[in-house]
Amino acid sequence: MVDFTMARITEPNNRLKGRKMENEKDWEFVCADCGEKFVFSVGEQRFYLSKGLSVPKRCKACRRTRKATLNRDEEVLRWQR
Ligand SMILES: [Zn+2]
């Protein structure tokens, strides 16, 4: 009998590892905000994987905008406290 719980836990890691080792190339994504294509480079993939971050859904420009907005919101929260 196959242990499906274990399979579910180990599968995503194996898939990431496989990509990293065998399939090292730039990935192209479509930005969730502006709909433009953007490249997620091998260097960025390594960085994200090493930090345990999930794959970005937005292009660099939108990520920067989003980050700025989030920081501003945090600052507002801090001041309100
Ligand atoms: Zn974008």
C-alpha cells in the first residue's frame, strides 16, 4: 500500500530539486498585475529557492510598487500604534 501522506510531503521538494539541477534556465511568467511577460532568471531562481520563497507572480516593476505600498501601509500602522 502506498503512503499518500509521505508522497505529498516529499513530492514538491523533489520537483524543485529536479528543476534546479537538471533544468536550469530562465523562466518566463506573465505578471499578475500588469499582464506583461517577465523573466525569472536562473540567478533569481537560486536566490528564491535558497531563501525558501515561492515563485513571484509579478514583474519587477509591479513588485517594487507593491513593496513600496506595503511599506507605506506598515508605516501608517506603526504611527497609529
Ligand atoms: Zn507587472
